Amino acid sequence: MAIHPQAGKKVTQEQLVNIPKLVSSYYLNEPDLEIHPEHCVAFGTSGHRGCSLHFKFNESHILAVTQAICDFRKNNNIFGPLFLGKDTHALSEAAFNSAIEVLVANEVQVITQENDDYTPTPVISHAIVSHNLTHPHELADGIVVTPSHNPPEDGGFKYNPPNGGPADTDVTKWIEDRANQLLQEDLVEVELFPFAKAKRSGFIKYEDLITPYVADLGNIIDMEAIAKAGVNIGVDPLGGSGINFWPVIAKHYGLNLSVVNNVVDPSFAFMPLDKDGKVRMDCSSPYAMANLIALKDDYDIGIGNDPDFDRHGIVTPDGLMNPNHFLAVAIDYLIKHRTWNSSIKIGKTLVSSAMIDKVCGANGREVYEVPVGFKWFVSGLATGELAFGGEESAGAAFLRKDGTTWCTDKDGFIMGLLAAEILAVTGKSPSEHYLAFEQAFGAPVYKRIDAPASSEQKAKLKGLSADNIKADTLAGDKITQVLTNAPGNGAAIGGLKVVTENGWFAARPSGTEDIYKIYLESFKGDSHLAELEQAAKALVDSVIS
């Protein structure tokens, strides 16, 4: 995909989404599944997402999904409170209110942030895990209203069951099917309670969710070391839901931390355009993170987050770190500086860098490789069988210092603070540590390609098998593995991964967008990566064309 000529430059007035029209469409546009099957509820790797203008994220969708979640709770004897959070996207506010009308009508005890403030994904997960530890007979779950880093016109809605993490496929499939049934039946079985009355019903508890989360951070991060070293930290929340957390964190632990952008704007008019010319709050993109990168010489560590704070972007004086690079550094540091049991594994997705495998091998740790999606790490983090779970898309979480569960969803706060801890304890920035890895193991080059794909084409790509690979070699190297199932847990990849001694590629359809993705990595340089890319594209094109 060619880089847009305005990538990294501030969005223009003409490119901003019309927020009043967007929110009006949420209430006025009615999905019609009989005529337009594409209007249905569809859970990808991170919940249901879509745009109200395109009939894919409207009031009817949220009423149906929320009722489906209530039905799921009843069927599974989940009678504890439900923690409800939202991010700063325009549609999040509307969907949050719709959800409350259904939850209260179903007599679900809702706990949400006081003053109607925003709540990040990791804070909801942390709250669920903490509650259920002390209330095992009154299990809580949660909903986060967020489309993550997606553009301002998108909405998103995701469910976290009592394990605290993203719902597994069997759960989301049940909720999805039930929600679509409710839509097809004109929502006749959806229970509703008017919002104004719902707020006075007693079923909504407004609590301070900031203080308990912040006070607990010292049990997972060496906050004292960061404060003592005086690490100068610059934070750009990218207008996201954790914006009011950072000042509290700084004050509570005496950190030298500055929030460089404190603007919350549902149009995200302060954002530089991403590589494709869209407004996207992707903290792993050098284009979306251009504002913080410009300040790299003013801070020892720069931290960026996406709107629901489940992702992290780490900036050092060397620039924005590649997410794969920081994952490898974080894993190496944690193995060396935490007294965790040596038998617990390190989780990675199958499209994450092979540098992680090399780092784990050097430390004598076993890698647990799973398909794309953080949900595959939830069980291991909950039981303590996984010390760390990380995605190539800059999302990760890990255990507390004592080896117990912190949360079971991605946490952008702890990953950013870990970067500061690494500098404070070792005297070297994360990027300097990664340079040492390259000297020891080689310097891999990594690339991800996104291309448009219809639902039909995505289904064909998802059906790829080892039989589609006829050759014995790839880009000049002998093929050592052809994977359609992840080696860690045996789960289906939903695509294909081909591995050689010096590189690999993986191809899979997106779960939430009309695109397919090819991931590539070579330990032999750019020319070899280009050969891998050519071979991978030829294979995918032959399947979906």
C-alpha cells in the first residue's frame, strides 16, 4: 500500500468526520438484515465494530448485543456486577447510554466511572479480576464501548466475561447469533428502561475506578525506581480514555511525567494522518505518532496510547520503536528482573517477530505461540501459566511482581511504564537494548501488507491449507514449517504461515475490516524480504482471485 502524501501531517478541516451527522445516523439508520446481510452484528478479534453512516453500528445493533449479553449472563449464572467503560469516540457515548437502558431493564448491577468519565480497557479488566478474586460466588464481567484505534467515525462494543479478558470465540459466536436473531425479530425481546429513569434506578453505581488501579501499579511496575532515577516521561494519550489517569499516576508515585496533549475531541482534529491518509489513533504508527516523535529529544521516554489504552507506543531519543522490537526487549527484561517460576511460558502471536523466539531461547524460556487475538492469552494469564502475552500490534500484558494475575487484557499503561523502568534500572533505553539483540542474533526486517478484500475473498483466504503450498523452498530457503494451526495451543490460524530458516510469512483475513493482511519477516535483509513478499502475494492472489 502506497504511503499517502499527507501521512504524518495534521488532518485538514475537510477531512474531519461530521460528528452531528454521525451521531444522528446512530439513532436514525435502521439495519435491515433481510435485504442487507452485511448489516448484521459481527464480532471480530475485538468485538463488534462499524460506522453508523454505513448501517453497521447503530442503536439497534447495541440494543440487540446488550440484550444478548444479558441473556448470556443468565444462561451462565453470572449475577455479579458488570463493569461498564467507554472511550472517547463520538459513537461510544451514544452506545454507552443505549447499553445502560438494556442492562438496567434486565436488572444488571452496573458499575461505571464516577462523573460519567471515560474508562480504559485494562482498567475494566483489572477491576473484573480484582472483584472476582474476593467475590468468587458473585462473579463480575464487563463491557467496553470502544473501536480501539479505529477512525473517529467508527464505533465498537466488546464483552469481557468473568475471566476479565476478551471473550473467546464460542462466547462471541453465541452473543453474535443471539443479537442477530433479536434484530431479525425487530427487537421484540429486548428489554428497555428509559435512560433518565435508569440513572435513578439504583442499578447504576458510579465509583472511582482510577484510584484502585493507580494504587495497585506499584505491584507490577518498579515505580520507585522510575521516580528515583528521575526518568523524564512525555505522554501523548492521543485523546484517549486514560487521559485523566496519567496525572494521578504522576502525583501518586512522584514521577517526572508530562502529558504533552490533553485535548479530548471526538473528531480527533489534532491527529496527524496515518499512512493511508485516514485519521487513526494507532500508537504503533510513526505517522499517527508524529506529534510525540517530534518531541523525542525533550524526553527520556515517550509513551503513546490508543483511545481505549490497550495499546502502547514507545518513543526513545532514537524515535518510535517498532512494536515487535519493544516486545522482545520487554520480555528479556522481565525474565531477568522478575522472580517468576522458570517453567511459565512467554506468549506471542504467530505473526510476531522471530526475535522473540531467539530472546526466549537465550533465556531458556518456552514460547507459547497462538493465532492473532489477545483472547488466546487470557486463560494462561489468569492461571499464571503465562508470564507474558504480547501481540505484534503493540498490545501486551504480564504478571505482577509476585507472579499473580494483574489483568487479562492488553494494558498500555503498564507497557509504557515498563519502558521507563527498563531505562531507570539498566541505564539503557529500550532501543539501545534492542540494538544489542541485533548484534547478537541478526537484524530482522519486518513488514505488514494490507489489501482490500471482499467477504467472499476473505472466506477463501481463511480456508488456506498446507495443500496450497506446492513448493519445497521459499525465497531461496528450504521450507521448514507450513502451519494452519498455532503450535502453542493447536488453534486454527484462519490462514496460513510458512516458515524457513531465515524468514517467514503469514496470510490471514482481517476479522473487523474488509481487508486481508500479509505479515513477513526476514533475517537476511530487504532484498530477501522483497522475495518473500512476491511469493506470498502470488500465493494469496491465486487463492482469492
